[in-house]
Amino acid sequence: MQRIEADPDVGLPIFTCAPATLIYHFDTDMFEDEGAVFDADSVYGDSTTSITSSILRGVDEHGRTYAAYGKSGYGMPIDGDELDRIDMKHRMYSMLLDEELFLAPIGSSPHRVLDLGTGSGIWAIEFADQFPSADVLGVDVAPIQPDWLPPNCHFEIDDVEEQFTYTQKFDFIHSRDFLFSIKDWPRLVGQCYDQLEPGGHLELQCLLPVPNCDDDSAPPESGVPLFSTKVIEASQIVGWSLLEPNNFAKYLREAGFVNVVEKRYKVPTGPWPLDKRMKLIGAFEMESLLQGASAFSLMAFSKAFGWTMEQTEVFLVALRRDVKNLRFHTYYEFIVAYGQRPKNAMAGKEASPESPTAESPGSPAKTDSRGSPVKTVSEDSPAKTESEGNLGKV
């Protein structure tokens, strides 16, 4: 890959933070008539080339705008409606994690931080504000980040399924809700391991769209289970497995990470819990489903089943009806898995078979008969799996 620098002659709005330089990673074999420009000032790569207007504009399909760049093709839109949904989800996840941006024990003075699939850039921007001494880099296949940024935050266009070309290593690498982008998770986790400083951490956060219902109030043919099952089926056909969050802890161990921890949080799909905080989280997730159902489905159903936009919209009627039904107590799980690259180089990838093992990665988060949270921690292994939630009953 080569880095691509924005061409001011394109005349399109792109994210800027003057006088910062914006860098883009591309496989330039995709393009014709692209001029190469050497950029000796950047620490993230060794060459640049101009960017095409099609990358900035994206491509229009199914009435939405999608990224025009990426090895696997990003399965979600990149238009204004999707950016609003991303920022809303960020607020929801902040509430879910007690206003924490991350859970890994990275210390109080991280130096270089990488946010994979940064999307609207909201996580990277908030991290940069919280840690002004850190240099925060957010990467994505689309230039959809805001214009005004903290001085220690910058963004690049990059397809992380390609070979990493960063010339410096990071103290912390973060990724959230990256499912519709990655087809080879073990390779990505391995690249992150190699790109971390010894002692650095990788944290993977993702919603697992497998519907759960502890009290059997939602039948399998109701909207949320029906929609989720179909989306998972389509993703398997297309190549984005939406079940991969179940394997995050395993991939971390196999790559050589130690001190691996997995935590699972319940995310209600509607405002049905009694607990006020979880009720609001459920309202956020319901709105995300109402806003994003088409975004989740249009491209995936078209590629997997050959469905038209009209067929997809008809299918989504049940979801949009039942997600508002407070009698259906369905929820997803939000999985956070993190691990540390060993500080001792001799304890590298050869030590991975002895790395911690997370318990029951496919099991749902647990509550007692009254809906109170049950937290499970393995005591016979240094690895941990924790389940948290407080859904209550309506």
C-alpha cells in the first residue's frame, strides 16, 4: 500500500485540522493516472499519492451512499443518516460502559493510539480530548470525519485488511463494531499484535447480533429474532461473519496476547427494562434498529439472496413493528475483549497455548430470576469472562 494525500483540486469537503497533514493509505494499483508524491514528514508511511474524487464521494447503491474503497467492501452506508446513527450508538456504549471509552488497563499516559474503523471519528476525538499527551490516529475506508479536531487527533483513509504500513508502533489499538468490514479476523489481530509495543494492548468491542430472550416472551417468528437470523445468514454467505465476536478472545490468545479478558453486556432491543439506565440504552438500540435496519440489510440481502430494495423493505415490516412491543424482552450482547502483548519478547507467540481461556464465549449474559445482574469470573484460570447487565422486568 501507499499513502494518499488529499488533492486540493478535487474541491470536495474533507476532514481537516489545519495545519495538520492528512494521509491516506491505498493500494494504488486500483487507480489510473495517479501521481506519486514523496512525503518525508509523516511517520506513518513512506510515500503518498493523490486521492481520487470517487473515494471522497463514495458510490450510490440502494438509495444510500457506500464507501468506494476497501478490499472487502464496507457493508454499511457512509452517509449523514449513518453518521448520526454511529454517534448515537457511541453515546449508548458510553452509558453501557459507565462512561468509559475502553476497559483495557492501558495506564494514564498512552503515547500512540490507533482506532481501527473510526467511522465518524467520535471515539478517537473523545480519546484525544481525554489524553492530550497521546497521538491518536483514526483510520477508515471513508473520509467521513469532522473538520475540526483536537491537535493530537488525525485521520487517515486505510483498508486494514491490507498489510499494515505504519512505521511506528502503538501503545493501544482499539476497534468497535467492525463486523461489516473484516473477513479475516485472525490476520487482523495478528497484524495488531505486530504493530503494538511490548506491553501494549488491543481491545475489540462489538455488538453480537444474536437475539436472546430469558423469559421466552418473544417467539422466534417475531421481528427481532427473525431479522437477526436473516442478517446473520446473509452475512455468512457474503463473508462478513457477524458471529465473530464470540471468537475475539480466542483470536487474541492465538496471536500471542496475554492477560486476555472478555466481558459481555446485555443490550436490550427496546425500552422494556425497569432499570432507568438500561431502559434508555434499550431506547437507543431500538432507534438504531429502526434507523439502521435498511442499512444493515440492503447490500447484504442484495448480495446474498438477490433481493430487491422492495423485497427487503417488506421483510423489515415485522422488525419495525415488534421492536416497539414492550412485551418482547429481547436483547443482544455487547462483547469487549482485550489482551496485552507480552512485555518480555521471549514470551511472544510461542506462549499463546498457555494464554488465558475465556469461559463459554457463546453463552448469553446471565441474570437471576428477577433480572438482576450475575457476574461470572473464572477462578481457576488467569483468564476472565464477565457478564454484566441489569434489565429488570416490565
